[in-house]
Amino acid sequence: MNFINKYRWMLPLLSFSIALILIRVTFTGRSMFIFLIWNLFLATVPLYFSYVTLTTQVRFKQWIFGLLWLLFFPNTVYIVTDLFHLKERMEIPIWYDLLILYTSALMGLVMGVLSLRNIEKLFARYSQRKRDQFIFVVSALCGYGIYLGRFERWNSWDIVFQPYYLVYNIVHDVLHPFVNIDVWMLSLCFGIWVYLLYKYLSKAKQLIRE
């Protein structure tokens, strides 16, 4: 089963989300929220990387795509912070913009949870406690990645195009934790939220099957 066939069940919600955005652009003549289509694409990337990491039998490819997954994983949850863009606008009802933002955020969260589940499967031979520890660390890193993207305006590919400045930013945050206490509070809170969301959804899936 290839990637598209495995996740084709997500196409209706993804199509609905994109349709809402395009209808808004057509109706208003403004490109507001068109960036969400790009953000949805970026949320799809880690899901694809996790799928390749899980299905490949080549250890080297597992490491490469696993690291790429970790690098792009925050993009799935990042869409939630696009709710900052919600405000009353004259050209369209606020409930319509709310629906656009919520639908896109939900789509990103779904892809994030699925991609994290794929990676967790690679650690099936380890105890649940160790897997939980791994998931929490990844969630915390995701929280920090959200901060870097939303407030520092870094992109995932800047690790290639601007590695020096990105690393400098990270090292500065690490070496001055009390000066940047808001950075770590945001990262921790988002990290805990991602971790709990993943665990609760995993538990809900088990309960539904019972």
C-alpha cells in the first residue's frame, strides 16, 4: 500500500479545507488565508517522511527520513497558532474565517498524530514507559519548533539555507534560559499539550474499538 492509498481517507477533509479558502479568495478578491494551503502542504510532509521511515527496510534511509520527520513535525501543530489571524473583517463573516482556521488546524493535528504514531511503531520493541518518554521529548521539541516558527519566523528549511543564524538563535535561548523564560514556558506548554493530545487520542481509539 503506497502513501496516497493509505491516507486517501483524509482527502475529503483536506479538500473541504482548501475549498473554503479558495471560495473566500474568489468571493472577496483578496488572498487572505491562501497561506494556509502552503501550511497544509508542510503538514503533509512529515506524514510522508514518517511513512517512508516506517516502511523502508534500509536503516540508512530510516535515519535520514526520521530526522527529516523530526525537523518538519512542528509544522503539523503550527497551524493551530494561525488562529492568531482571526479577527472581524468587513468582507466576510467572522464565523467563516473561524471555520477555515479550525478546519485547517484540525487537518494539521490529524496529520501530526498519524505521523507520530508511525514513528512510535518503530519503537514497538521498547517498553511503554520508554516510548512515552520518547513521545514527550519529541512533543517538547515540537513546542520549541512552534516558537521558532511563530515568533522567530524560522522555517524548517532554514537549517540548510541559514544554519548559522538558526543555530545561534537556538544556542542563545539555551544559554540564557532565565532571560528567555517565556520561550521555554511556551515550548513546555505546547509540548505538554501535544503529548496529552496524542495520548488521549490513542486511548480514545482503543476505547472505540472495545
